[in-house]
Amino acid sequence: MTAVHSQSAPHDVSHNRPRTLASPAELLVLRAADLLAGIDAPEALVARRPDEALERRLHGAEGRAWHRLVDLFSLTPAEADLLALAVAVAAEPALGPAVGRAQGQPHRLLPTEPLIKRLHGHAA
């Protein structure tokens, strides 16, 4: 049996195949993995720009529930980024050690406010 794809299905251009819609948590996991990639110690941590395609998806239909939550609780950008990384670690615990390394505290697997400020370039 072959799968039938509607013509209105979103496509992942890089792989030229239909892309399924992701949950906000899945997008937050992808975003966190991208932001934490290559950070082995706090000294290596610099504010990085998130992947633009991923951010467009998060701000589109796939991230609608996430943005409702941010709006409902009137979160600041720093608070939203902190919660986003905490949700990503909860959804994908394998990110925890990367968070710990980035903070210089391997045992601290959930993000802290100082990490978020440094990771996203928020004002101190």
C-alpha cells in the first residue's frame, strides 16, 4: 500500500519530501539542540541566532499553542526562552547534560536565568 500525499501538504525543500507538522514541544527540542550544539563549557557560550526556518515554523501554525501559552502568562522574551528550554529538556531528557555543560555545572540539567541571558543575548 502506498501513501497518498495531498498537494496542500507542507514540503521540506531540503529533502524534497512531505513534512509532517510537529508539536510545539518537538520544535522547542529542535531549537534547543541547535542552540546548544557545540557548547562544551560556559566559556564556549555566546549568544547565537536560532535557525531561521525553525523560528518561522515555531511562529507559524505549528507553534500556535506555544504562543498562546506565552501570551496567556504575559511572559517576557527571557521568561519565554527559559520556559522553552525547560520544556525542551522535559520532552527530550538527553538535552539535560548539554544544559549542564553550558552552565559549567554538569549536575544542573535544567536551565537557569543566567544561561538563558547568555544563550539568547538578553540584557542582564
